[in-house]
Amino acid sequence: MAYSVTLNGKKVSSDSPEWKAYSERTKHRFAEMCEARQAPGAKTDREFFKGVGHDPLRDNEMDEEVYSAHKAKAASMGMSIENKKYFGSLADGPLDMKAWRDDFGGVQKLAAEQGGTLDRRTMEVTYEEQEVEEKPYAVADCVIERLADEQIAENPDLAHSDRTELEETIRADVTPEDIE
């Protein structure tokens, strides 16, 4: 059954030699589109990210002081965080520059290295919950506080982080060897 199609502004039959020649010339594009899972001429992930123009201040993800600290650290390292999105769930700690990404591929790769996955619709990184092993010992609060003070002394950037969160991380990771 033939149908009418528009080719270069002119109506032709799907049985016409013009349409068949056009279809033959362009069918590789369709195969490429299916393989890449992206329409020809569509923006790449990187171009899309730049088009979004992500602004953590506008999106209320960071206050101005924290954003300025990130920007200053990036500048001191010869980097720029312009047109990048901050994925805090990928950060190893406060002011971790590798958490700033400008394309989905980079986020997916880093998330995979850390055991997570990126949801392309929400742009959130999720991790499978791991069973927490109960420790056969308890650690006193004063020991946790001392270890937190030691970590802050070694890495002053940690002083900008939430102290409670830092202490919870230490409590989860501390071993008897750390206490001595």
C-alpha cells in the first residue's frame, strides 16, 4: 500500500523512485540513530549540560559562601566550575572538585567507580544499600571527637563541613587500630 510523503517540499508516493532512492541514501542514518540511541542533530550530553546552564545558587543547592569556596579552590587548581553541575553524592568530602561534572558520561563513570548509578531523568546518583556490619565494640564519644579534631587538623577543608556528619562517618569507619 503506497502512501503520500513530502520530499524536499514536494508530495511524492512512497512507491516512487525518488522516495526509494532517498530511503536508500538515508537508511544508514536511522541505523546510526538506533545504535547511538540519539536522534541525528540532537544535542550531545555535554551540549545539553551547557544549555541547562546549571546554577547551584539559583537552584538553592549551595549558599553563596560555599559556592565561592568551591570556585576559589577550583581556580587555585587551574580548573573552572562554570557550566558544571555539582554532584554532592559523588564527593569524597567538602570541596571535592571531582564532584563537579559537565557531562553525563563523566557522572556515570564516577558513579560506577563508587558503586552507584545515575538516573538520567532526575540526574540523581543512587547507591545500593549495603548491609551495615555490627561492630563488636562501642567507641566513646570523646574518642570520636578527638579523631574528628585530628582529621580537621590534617585537612582544614573539613572545618567547613557538618561536624555531626563527620563524626558519624568516623564512627562508622573507626577500628580499634585507629584508637590507639
